[in-house]
Amino acid sequence: MTAYPDLSAQERAEALATERAAYAAFQAQGLALNMARGKPAPAQLDLSLPLLTIVQAREDCFSEDGTDCRNYGVIDGIPEAKRLMALLLDDEPENVFVFGNASLTIMHDAIARCLDFGCLGSQPWSTLDEVRFLCPVPGYDRHFAILEQFGIKMIPVAMTDAGPDMDVVEELVAADPSIKGIWCVPKYSNPTGITYADETVRRLASMACAASDFRIFWDNAYAVHHLYGQDAPDELLDIGIACTESGNPDRYLKFASTSKVTFPGAGIAAMAASAANIAEAKRLCGAQMIGHDKLNQLRHARFLPNEQAVKAHMEKQADIIRPKFQLVENMLHEQLGSLGIASWTHPHGGYFVSFDGLPHTAKRTVALAKDAGVVLTGAGATWPYGKDPLDANIRIAPTMPTLEELASALDVFCCCVRIAALEALDAS
Amino acid sequence: MTAYPDLSAQERAEALATERAAYAAFQAQGLALNMARGKPAPAQLDLSLPLLTIVQAREDCFSEDGTDCRNYGVIDGIPEAKRLMALLLDDEPENVFVFGNASLTIMHDAIARCLDFGCLGSQPWSTLDEVRFLCPVPGYDRHFAILEQFGIKMIPVAMTDAGPDMDVVEELVAADPSIKGIWCVPKYSNPTGITYADETVRRLASMACAASDFRIFWDNAYAVHHLYGQDAPDELLDIGIACTESGNPDRYLKFASTSKVTFPGAGIAAMAASAANIAEAKRLCGAQMIGHDKLNQLRHARFLPNEQAVKAHMEKQADIIRPKFQLVENMLHEQLGSLGIASWTHPHGGYFVSFDGLPHTAKRTVALAKDAGVVLTGAGATWPYGKDPLDANIRIAPTMPTLEELASALDVFCCCVRIAALEALDAS
């Protein structure tokens, strides 16, 4: 097929009429499909059903150090849970603080502590005239929502194939002491799926920051979420080692959870950081909590007792979702590949494909899809304040639907993309 | 025996020598006993072991409205968990927001939200020159620790047999707009064990407050924790109804948990409040969490499906701890009752006995006990900033030790009280 931009006005009008007829046919089907959120499919959840029966009697309730996990206490987690989360965090158990079921809550609360109490003796961020964060875009809407709620100003920085554009990052953080942090999803990034290059990690760790309490919020949500083989995954340089080697040992806070390993609603989550950062977090969290759910920590530590168990489990997860990512790739390629109106990422792991249409088409595409019964992540969600300046980016989340549902949803999506593109080309 | 204050100096010296000899004998036993924290005993935890197997297969994982409790979502809790927590909160399920395993975290975060965002449109408390709270004393150290960490100034108000001294409370809140809240443990209060009189609840609900966004933090931690019969408990007037009837429907926030119903480390907790307060909390918490552990909500809702089940369960709990409270009462009466140096409370429920020695004896008593192997709650812990102006109050937590351990600990404790009293009388 000829690329749309190369068609004559007449040809485009004919193509648009054809697409609109196809779209009307989709609408008539009364579809109800969802590609909006990164939710595991029920078949993935079934892989973790043994969790439910792994702690079932009195004698199962004790951690390896003898703690009765039914009772109060142990604010930072039982030893075996620290070991498991250290695997996901690429760190040592002694640097791990295990929390409840959500890394989102840990990240929110970590920022709240910076605002209320500063970092290791620095001035509380809430007392400053302005606090800013760097936000690689496209990025994760829930990261942005935390900052927006706290009134932290967000500065978008473009993502490259190697991570955030480090020339821009370095220039900004060197010049502006109000820039206190950066959000990073360093592996199989949400939504682009890329993994930060070693050089990017080293530059983040070593760059000169005007703010001495600059913090890298390292949300390693997809640390073990490889699509194409557990033994040939994307490799990520450890930010902790890089920061320590650069003489900035307190610059990073790492986060991870089992949300997309076991049960999203009933997993465990953790933070890893320098000894000083962990000690400060434990001290401040002492007013907020006595300890998190240690029985659920036990369940997870016994279900995934070592690296081999995690690998074997994630291989089963990959077997379920790999065909969905392949379907996305194949259908986008077939239906849009030659039209000159779209590009998208080709992740080796994680939960998303990042899609870019022509400028001024993302909102229209999402609205069209919604009216045909296909819910997508809102256009703009991948940008701070929901404002994608090009109105081009859409996050595709293929895991939740079945393959059949996904195929139907992608048929509709591609049709909507074509309509929006033809309309935009006509308007330009 | 003659009351110590009526003894001659010579007689007191002889008594002190006798007590010191007894104390030396206790020290020689190498005891290691703990009456410090309100932790349930292992036998109490065993009552809830069925929780571990009540959700064990795929088909068990769905709430009554069909939600797959393994996956993300449902920020405010599944319907059956709201019903259970409504029982503990004496409220309607639609006013309930179910959280994670700790009411302490809910309370901490509720205060953090007031500081960061104000209440229903009021000015954020953190932007005010000063924020103060009323703290009935003796009270709960973890309540005070939250306020201290956030820099909220604490004003002690004496507890009476009917709750906080309302004449003082009313005068303070009417005059000072910086007084934004009051901590209340309204039933079987921590540590006095008293339950607020209806008149106290009505006065709290209806009093004129200079701060329009004054909030009553109603920590109903011991709502169903009756020692002497589930059918003749202390009765507590509902603060929600009282506030609504007084035209102050948004003044209260209620908190409760299953920490001392099922497993302290692995229970569920909830808040109840007006529709406006719950809606605001849901909106603000949306940046912090996607949803709490719904599988654990399911476990609890199925283990305690109705009021009868809660009552039967709490009757078993009471059977275990009632003899411990009776032992405390009997031993204190026998060993200290006639000496004129101590008074204590006689609770009908809850987890504590509040003990008052002579002025300037609490720290000494706790230190003596510690050196003889008996850990008590730190003297002063029941007061803001850890400062009991009389140095007289000690919280006794009798639930964790066995009856035999408790008897040994109380022998030591009473001996230490007598030594500290004799020393104080000599010094005065």
C-alpha cells in the first residue's frame, strides 16, 4: 500500500470512506474490550495459586529467625522476604526494606518524607519555593500523579533508545537546585519497553547535581519480566553500585514489587537504598507502621525461594504474554506498517508497547476506539499533567485480554489510527 | 499492713531493707519477662488459624460482586470486607474505606493529608504557623509519636472516668483556632480502660470549635474487646450519629482494625467517616494506592461473616485474657492495696491497666523492673513527648505473658513499686 502522506487528496478521501465503513461495522459488533491498564490476565494469576496454601497451619507461621509472623513487629520485613526482594531489586538483603502490597505506596510515601523531612538532614522540600522533577516521556501516569498532587513541578525529558536524553538531564540538574529528582523505569520502561544503557546509568549516578539531595526514583517494576527467555534478558547496570562508585551513594532509591510476578492485589513490595537512606526510612516510618503483613511475606518467600524459582515462574508468565506482544507487533506491522502514519516500540520485556501516531491524532484515536467499545489508556496519560504536546503517543497494554480479544481490539485500534491519520492529513 | 505514708522513718527503713532483699532474690532468678506492649498471646492467635485456609483455590478468590481479588483495583475495599469493618466501626458499609493491615498507618496518613491538603477545602495545616492537638492523658504513645514527628504541638487534657475532661476541652477548642484535633480511644481506652460516657461523646460532637476543620480522631481499637461477656459490654454512643445530629457531620474520623481480633501482623484495618470525608480520602489516596490486599479482606470477611461470628470469636479471646486481667487486679490488690502508694484502673475490656504510683516513682519502678528482667512500657510513654509531669503513670499490658509468667512479673513489679515508693517517701 502507498503511504498515506503520498496519496492524493482524492485517494485519501476514498480511503477515509472505506475506513469509516469498516469502523461502523466494528461499532455494530457491540465490543467491550480493554487495553488500558497493565493488568495480568487471569491465566497469569493462576500460576501463583500455590501461594494460597503455602502457609496453612500454626507451624507454617514462623520465619526462619523464629518470628511469629501472625503477631506485631519487624518493620522492615522478615529475612527470607528481604532475600526474595533483593533478587528483584538486584541488591543485598541488608539494604532492603519490605513494605506492603504496593510499590506505588512506597514511592508516594518516600516523596512525602522528602517533602516533610528532607533527606538525611537537608531542608524539607515542602519548605522550598519550588520543587521540580525530571520526567522522562513517555512515562508512567501514576508517577506523574504523585508529583502533581504534591505540587511538584514536572519537567518532561525525552526518552531515547538508551534511556532519558542524558545531555538534557545533565544540563538541567547541574543548573537548577530546585530539581530534586527524576523518575526512572530503567528496565523494559513503561511504556517504551527500552532498558537503560550502562552509560545512561553511569551518567545518572555521576552527574553533577545542583541539589545535593537529588534523588533518582528507580522504579524497577519489570526487573524479571523478560519476554524472550530468562537467560538472555536485557541487562541493566545496577544504579546502587554506579552511585556508590561515583561517590554519590545516597542518590538512589530502588523500588520493586511482586505485583506482576504473583498477585497484583496481594503481593509484597520493597525499597532498597544505601544504609543511610534505609536507616532514615525506618526511623521515619516508625511513626506510621509497626510492620507489614509478614504472613504474606512468608507466602512469597516460600513460593519463590531462590533465583531459579523466580526464573522458572517468570518463564511461565512470559509464555502466556509473549504471544500477545507478538500479535501486537504483527498486526501493527500488517495494518499500519506501510502507511507512514505510525511507529511503535518492540520491547523485550515489561507490560507495554509505546505507540506514536501522527501529531494531533492520539486523542482522536482513543475517542474513536472508545466509541467502538475498545478502551485504551487515555491519550496524554504518558505525559506530565496529561499533556502530550504532539498528541501522538498512546500506551498499548496487551496483557489482560485473551489473544482473541486482543486481535479484535487491535483491528479496531488500527482502523481508528487510520481514520485519525487521514483526518489529520486532510486538516493539515 | 500499715500504709507507707503512716510509717515512721525507722519503719520505712526496715521495710525498704526487706524489699531490697526480696528484689535481690528476684534479680538472682534471671527472669526475662515482658509486660510492655499490647500484643496478643500465641493462644489468642491460634483462634484465627482458620483464616489461613479459608481462601485456598481459584474459585475462592472472587468477592461477592465478582471481583477477582488477586488482581489490581477496588481502592476502598470489597463489599463483604466493608460490612465486617462496619461492624467494628459501628457504622454503615457505605461509609467504610478498607485499607491494609494497620489502623496506625491509616491514622498517620489521615493526619498527613490534613497537613498537605487541608480538610474539605480548608487551608492545609502545614501552611499554618502552628497546629495543636488535644491529647487525653494518659494516652497511647503511638498517637503521640505521629504528632511529634509532624511537629504538631500536643496539649495534654486529663482523662476522667467519663472520658477527657470536657470542661477543659470545650474551653480550649472554643478559644484557639490552632487546635485542630483530638485523639480519642473511646472504648476501653488505652491505657485507662474506661469507656466515654454518652454525655462526653455528645459534648465532643456539639462543642463550638474555633477551627472549622477540627477533627476528632476516633480510634475505636477495642470496639468488641469485652472482658466480661459479649452481651453486657460497655456501651459507646456513636460519634458519627452524635456529630451528624449536632450539625457537624464531617468532624469525626473513625478507625478500627482486626489487629487484636485476628492476627496483629496480618489483619485488615478501616476508616469510617462522612460521605464527604470518605470521598476526599478516596480522591487523595488515589495517588498513593491502587487497592489494598483484597485476598486478606476476603479471608477476614469469610472467617467473621456476621455479628454472631464476631461475638463468638471475641468471647474466646476474652476467655484467654480475662484471667490475666483478674490476676493483675488480685495481685495489685494483695500486694499494694493497703499501702497507700498506688491506684490502678479496673477495665471491662481492652488491653491495658493504667497504674499510678506515688509522684516521682514511675521511672524508678520501670528501671528497677528492667534490672530484674521485667520489661514494662517506658515510664512517661503515656504522655505527650514522653513527659509525665508527675512521673507516676505506668501502663500494664498483661496479655502477652502466660499466667505463670504474668504472676512472676507482677511479683517483681509490686516489689519495685514498693521500693520506689519507700525511696520517694524518704526523699520527700
